[in-house]
Amino acid sequence: MKPVSVGICGLGTVGSGTFNILKRNAEKISGRIGREIVVTQVGARRDNPTCDLTGVDVTRDIFDVAKNPAVDVVVELIGGYDVAKELVLTAIEHGKHVVTANKALIAVHGNEIFAAAEKKGVTVAYEAAVAGGIPIIKAIREGLAANDIDHLSGIINGTGNFILTEMSQKGRDFEDVLKEAQELGYAEADPTFDVEGIDAAHKLTILASIAFGVPLQFEKAYTEGISKVTPQDVKFADELGYRIKHLGIAKLTEAGVELRVHPTLIHESQLIAKVDGVMNAVAVHGDGVGDTMYYGPGAGSEPTASAVIADLVDLARTFDADNNARPAHLGFRADSINNIGVLPVEDVETSYYLRLQVQDHTGVMAKLTQILSERDISIEAMIQKEAKGGNSNATVVLLTHEVKEQIMNEAIAAIEALEYVSGSVTRIRAEHSE
Ligand code: HSE
């Protein structure tokens, strides 16, 4: 059978990994498919010393690749929004399938890109966009296709998890760990995407769409980063038997879709609390299968390349088939996508960890608990630590049962207005069922 001809755009961390694995494992890969996958052209601003490009047509203009009649599949690994979108739309216009690792592109422009691809009868595959080497798109879209999926959650940013793990286990400094994550090729070009949860929100948006059959709605996702998580909170959480993880949570409820990324307390006994370092994990609940979990490296050159190549293998296997032989872009056919909106975070119900400073005065704790009980907020656990060195402040930490965010906002405002409470209340959401 004629080989499938691939053009790779971008020869950075993931591009070089893709090129090198395709070369190293060429025999194994073609043995699995029954035809070869050949890299015909590479478009990159500069060569990568880790790649032997002998015999490959190299161009400095990535649009040459998108228009090259000799290329069947364009692999977009340049990242970013605008140029990547133009590149992918150009490739589609020229009748080529596309494989991309670009979660920002899919989360923000996916609806438009998929519509263009469907019109042209080609496929845009994006396994590598979510959770690096974990085949989570395939697991949800194909492996769990029998199920009504109502809930998923995960650690879906390797850099953020690496930072939180190193801070918690080795007491390392935030900036120092971030620098190491950049050197290891985990972090985004703009690392605030990792640290502030934007990258995780991109991935969560994609997962929610394919799990629930709803449109991509990145702009409505609630996003909160890890930059304000302090070593003190990590320590208190630990004392309560919890870990703080940067979690993406998506739930399908009667009122709408919950789509939120934020630091989250998770009980240490739960599997996801044990996911450390650059590893990612995604838990998915389906009505038939029950609880499932998928674990693996969420970032890095070859783990992400492994997912890129899985898409190339799928395309090569079905290369001579009609586009309908491949899974729909969002798991559901376009006419079965339900236009369900995203629930505002104020309407989400969750538990809370609260930390505040109180002055040592009679009745202050009574007033605090009164504010909570008036709003039907029940306390699950509490720690009070007297300040050292004779000052009259104490730190109070509370863990509450579930309450609507709006009610908790009102309670926090009332607590902050109390005479003997100093400064603001630190709040971290907690989940009991992840
Ligand atoms: N910056 C991302 C992460 C890379 O750290 O998870 C993989 O998407």
C-alpha cells in the first residue's frame, strides 16, 4: 500500500519527538497499520540538532507544507492561536487531514475548524492536545461510547502539578520549580498559561465537549490559578488529611455544565491525590462503566509525540475510507450536539477550606460559627493555632460541607466584616468525590 505522506510544521519539543519516534519505530508502526508513515516535509524556522533530516524536504515557510500536493497529513506543532489557525484552515482548504497538539487552538477555534473540516470531508485529530501521552480523547470518544457520561475531573497540567508536588514534598520555591519545568520542556511558551490554569481550562473545555456532547465553550470556563497557594495552606491541608491539587472539573447537571479549574483540596485517600510530578490523571464517570481513571505523563517531548503518532496511525488505517468512518470531531455527530450552557460559578455547590486570622476576644468564634449556621453551612473540621511570640492573633482553619458559591461569598463578606477578624479570608474549594 502507498505510504501516508506527512508534513510536520514545527520542530520544537513535540515536533522533534514526533519526528524521532516515527523514525525509530517505523517498522513497528507500519507493522501495526499495514502501510508506512513517511515524513516527506518539515516546516520549521530552524533545524533541531536532535533530528537527522537527511532526505527530508525542509522549508522555512510552514505554509509550503499546508499547500504541498505531496503531503497527505499536516501535523501542526507550532502552537499559539492565529498563525496556527491560518495554517490548519489552509491545510483543510487543500484537502489535507490535520493532526495537532494545540489545545488552545481547539478550545478557542475548534467549532469553526471542525465545521470547515467536515465541509471539506477531512479530519482534524487532536489526541495530543489533552493530557500529553494519555490517550484520553480516544478513551472517552471511543472506549466509553456506550455511556452517558455525567462527570469528569483531572489533573491536566503537568507543569502545575510538578510545581505543587515539589513545593509540598521538598519545600521548594515556586519560581525555582517553574524554571526547571521550562527547562524540561513541560511549560507553555507563556508559562502563565500553566500557572493561572488557562492551559488546563483549554483541555477541560475539550474533554467536557466530547464527554457530554456540548459545544466548545472555553470563554465561559471558570479559571483560577495556583500562584496564590501558599506553603501554609499546603501544610494545613495536610494536617486535615488533604492534598491541594490544581483540578479541572466538568459536570453535567440539570442546570447546565460545570466547567471549572481551580486549586482543590482532595482527601489523601483518593487516587487523584496521589498523582504527583508531571503526571496527569483524568477520572471519568459513565452510567454503565462506573468510575474510571486514566494516568500518564501529561507533558514532555516523546509522551506528547506518542499521542500525535496515535492520531497519525488512526488516519493511516482509515486513509482510504470515507470521513464518516472516523469518529466525529467532538465525539457526537454535529446534529447531535446539545447546546447546553455553562453554569456560572456562583451557582456551583462545593465544599470549602477557609483560613482566617482572628484576634483573641471572647465571642469571636461564636460569631463566626453563627454566620455559617445562619446560612446552613455545616463545618466538617476545624483547626485553631495560637500565634507564637505572645501576640493575640490566632489562625483559624475551617473545612465546610457543600454549599452554593453565592452563599459562601455572602458568608465570607460577613466574616471579613467582623470586628475581631483581621485581613481577608483565604478560600480554597474542596471536593469529596474526585
Ligand atoms: N504545558 C503543558 C503542561 C504541556 O504542563 O501540561 C502539555 O499540554
